Amino acid sequence: MAGKSIFSLVITSFIYLFFFNNVYGGSRITTAEYIETYKAWAVNDMQRTGIPASIKLAQGILESGSGNSHLAKNAKNHFGIKCHRDWEGARTYHHDDARNECFRKYDNPLSSFEDHSEFLTGRDRYAGLFELATTDYKGWAHELSRAGYATNPSYARLLIKIIEDNELYKLDQDISETARRSRRATQRHDASGDLIIDPYERRPVSYNNGVKYIELLPGDNFKIIADMFDLREWELPEYNDLPRDADISKFRILYIERKRRNSHPDHPEHRMKEGETLFDVSQQYGVRLNRLYRYNDLQEGEEPDSGDIIKLR
């Protein structure tokens, strides 16, 4: 009986280990499975940030070994992003160019995908990427290499090969130009059947601290801009730290996506000017207002004095 119990225990343990390995990441996934798993995220992110889906997936495949690397499995880091000075999240240590280098650690792969976008859009050295069309995957690959994303001199060639071998370029959409020019006015008919031209044409989009914004025109309000960019009305006040009934006629710009948690590393602090508010600084640098309160140990609504130096990161 004892021998039978030991045999049963061994079999049970084997089944458990097999189940654990396959369900919790012990087994390897193929590149095709990686693409199928994450391509929807990549396409959605492309429409939001302008980063080609082909490039995002190719970087994920290359940097994470199609999700099979130690860093991807244990830290959910799919893009090999190191900690850098501005990282406030969890960390893990891994041998790379040097021993025990600090890498960012995430709760889930989606957080890694989102942080990769913030990483590229929030740094000046990658600004040249966003001058390229979203269909120019070769240009993006070479510009990433030139900007120093990786130390491998073959980085661009490897990305291009992954994209072409897996036909990832088919996921890319020509949205770069649409973000730089006004959208053609849409047509509709009123109740009498007469043709009406919709006056709400899409504005050119610019970036500040990697955050998209538009310049406001006379007559603009939250509803007009929300309709123009397929946003819900509550999003614009939230993105700009404003009440929902705010009069935006006195403002020059309006952010159409959420501002960053930190300023660009080139702008770590700001000297307050006469009559300037923390909200003004938040808009100037594309940093969330609540983060500025936190960095400077201020209560919500409290304002620094003219001449004070405030931290932006």
C-alpha cells in the first residue's frame, strides 16, 4: 500500500508540474502565437500614439524572444526597457550590457506595452520617429537604431526581417498624415434632404512631452473637440485638469490625451513667474497637475509663490 501511495504521489506531482508549466508560463510560445496574442494591442496603440503596429510587435518579439525571455516571463517586461532615473515602479535586476542592470518590472504585459509607448513619445531623442509615416517601418527601424534604443548594430536589420518574415507591415495604417492635416469635412443631409457640410474639421495634432495637443480656435468647446476626435466629453476636462463646465476660450492649447507623470529629463524644474499658477505649468510641460502637487509637497489648490523653484519630475 505504501508503494502504491508513493507511486500515486509521484504521478500526481508530475501532472501538477506539467499543468503548472503549461498554464503559468513554463512552456514556450511561438512567434505566431505571440503576434496573435498581442496584435490587437499593437494596432490600438498605433491609432492612439502613431507608433506602427509592425514596429511595436517586432520590438516585442526581438526584445522578449516572443515572450519567452526570463525578463518577459518574470517581470512582464517585453521591450527590454531599463529603469532610468525617472522610473518609480517595481524593479528587477538582470545581466545585460553589464552585470545586474536595473530593468522595469510590470504587473502584466499590457503595462509593458503602454510604458513602451510612453518611453518613445516622452523622449526628445525619439522625436524623429514621429516625423515618419506609420507605414514606413524601415524608416522607423533605422531611426530607432540611430536614436540608440539598442546597442546591437544590426538592430534595424533584425526588426525589418521580423516584420517582413511575418508580414507585420499589413497591420500598419497610414494615419501619420491624418494626424498632421485637417480631416476632410464630412457630409450629411438635414431633414429636408439639403446637403450640409460639417464645419468640424479635424485639426493638425502636435506633441508636447510626447502628449498630443491641438491649438484652439474661436468658438471651440469640449463637445466640438470631443466629436472631432471621437472622444467622450468627460475625457477632455480630465486630460487637461479642468472642470467639465470650464470655458476654454481663454486657452491656447488643449491636450487630447492624458498628460505624462513626469516632465522631459531636460526640464526637471521650473521657476514660477508673477501671476503663474501650477495649472499653467502643468499645461506648459505636459505634466499631470496632481503629480506637481505631489512632487512639491503641496496640497490640492495650494499655489507656490512667484520665484519659487518647483520640481517637474
